[in-house]
Amino acid sequence: MRGLLFAAAALLANPALAAPAAAQEHPDLSGFWAPEYGAIERPQDLMDALPEGTVVVEDTGIVEFPRGEYGGLVPTPAARELADQWDPRRELAIDRVCLPPSVIYSIQGPFPFEIEQTEDVIVIRYEYFDKVRLVWMDGREHPGEDYPHTKMGFSTGSWDGDELVVETTHIAASTITNNGLDHSDGIVMRERYRLDGERLMATQWFSDPATIETDGARFISWVRREGEHIYPYECDPSFALEYADVQAGE
């Protein structure tokens, strides 16, 4: 009895002992994030975390490569043959003009996104093509190969200190550089996000031996803007008809 009273007194003297251990706090990535342009200093340790031999592709934002230029990525012979047949006019046909790219290409584009962060899941809503992405933070495993492949893929996240690390699989085949170099549905992507004040920085690493002989990566940064929100993308396929009229008049 005396032992129980002594223990109770100890708890009253130190309430922290009576309460369950508080969940580890992590950076809050919630909010509206707008792409940042210009020369951004890249944290060396963030870049050093990329696997050795990774090629950093410099096409973030509005940069577009000319035909045959892939930012240092080395296509496999089969992927290069398909890329050589790429016709940008085909991408503006009415049946293709509103087809969204996969997450591999879309996250580096010049569009904002919003993050809603909870303990078990992080929801990312992209303005580009109105895409929504779920990053599962509850420790679940990635599904098997028979699980559907989508343009957003299946993402799980974990914290490495103050950095969010996201692994994505099950990504449907789509473009890598938007000029004919496509990836397969076997591509794997890993992102590492770091919050620095009101700036969010990330590296996007991807590997797809079926289409590229060198692993690729991008460095991307955004700034948080209070009070702003994303707008509906509302892709209108009739744009393809306008483009066709212009081509016919040339």
C-alpha cells in the first residue's frame, strides 16, 4: 500500500509521467505551395543523399528540352527508338491533349499544389490536371504487382528526422521529359522533402531500367503563400481543334 501511495505522489509531482508519450512532432507541410524560379541554393547534404551515379535533370518549371535532348538521361535502345518517332503534333490531337502525365513529370511543372497533413495520410492536391495524391504515413506496405497502376501511383511516406521521404510505385506508363522519352509502369520514384522556413525543397529520384540506363533526379523548390488556393485546371479538348485550324492555315 505504501508503495502505491509513493507512486501516486511521484505522478502528481511529475505529470509528464502520468501522460502517454507525446507523438514525435514533425514539420508541418500544410498549405499552398507555389513553384519558385531562378537560382536556388541547393543544400549539399540533400543532393548528396541521391544515389551515386544519378543524373540531375535540369528541366524544372517551364524548361522544355528540344527533340533528342534528355538532360543527361541515357535511354535504352528501345526507348530511344520510340522517342525518335515522337511527334509533338500528335500530343495536341483531340484524343490526347487532355491526357495528364504521370507524377514523374507533373510535380516539376510550373503549377502550385496544396498539402493537407495528418498523422496517417498526407493529401496533395495538384492544380495541374486536378490530380489528387495520397501519401500513406501509417506504415502500410506497397501492394503487389496486380494492384492497378495509375498516373499518381501508390505512395508511402516516412520521416527521416525532419525530412519527409516518399516512395512511389505502381505508376502508369507516361512521359519523363515531355519530348518523347517515356517511362514504363515499372518505374520507381523516391522524393525527399525538406522545410526551410517558408520554402519547401525536394529531390525527386527515379529509376526505370526498362527505359533509362541512368537513374534520374530533379531538384525542385516552392514557397508557401498564405490565403491562396489552387484553381480548377479544367482542360478543354477543343483546344486541339483550334490548334488544328492554325496548322491548316500555315
